[in-house]
Amino acid sequence: MMPLQFTVRRAQPADLPQIVAIERVAFVDPWEEGTLQESLACYPETFFVAKNNGNVAGFVAGGIEDTGEEVYGHIMNLAVAPEYRRQGVGHHLIRRLEQEYLLLGASGVQLEVRITNTGAQEFYRRLGYREVFQVAAYYANEEDALVMMKWFRF
């Protein structure tokens, strides 16, 4: 098997059909196309795709939040097409997003992950994220979320 030759760049509206297709196979309760469009429109600087031979292999949608005391990034959505999983795509997308957050002055990054999604939790732990707290009934099916955080400075 040849190693992937993918590139990571900011998402563009033309990427949305492939992003939507990945979203639909990746999640039991996928974001609607309009939500993905809105995310790209609101946060174009923190929405990235990994492309391989012209195909979107995965994407990460992030936001930036300013509490008045802290600026932090928020990983809102990450998905990799099934045929590209376990090949470093998600890792590269997260690292690129983290670089952007640092440039934007964020002190850390947070995300939510399903309490039952232990594979994703381990993925984020390997990237330096730690559990902070749980949110009851966060998802549409009433499943709890685990909030994870990574700080850039202490």
C-alpha cells in the first residue's frame, strides 16, 4: 500500500458536497448540510479539509471563542472518510487546526465527544487532550458528552 499523499488546506464551498457525504457516513446524527455551510461561513479560518488526489479524505470544523478572559478554540466536528481512517488524516487535521488557534491567540482547545466513543477519546488523549467534565444528555439521543481540553500555555 502506498502512503497517502494528502494536503491540508482551508475548506472552500466547493468542498461541501464531499464534506456532507463524509459527515453522513461518519455519524449516527450527522450535521445537516446547512449547518456545515453555516460553520464554513462563520469560521472559514478554522475549517480545514485533507485532500488526496482531489478527494476530500476528511475535515475538521472549528470555532474560536472569546470569554473576555480567555480565547480558546472549539473543535466542533471532525470526520474522516472510512477508506482513509487510521492513516494519519485526523491527526494532521487536528494539528493544523491547533496551529491556527495558536496564531489566533488561543490559550487552549476544547471539544465534546460521546461518552461511549472510547476510540475517539483515546485518539484525543494521544494528542494531549484531557477529560474536564461530562455534560448530561448533550446529544440528540440523550447520550452524555465528555468535554476534553488541551491547554497551550499554563
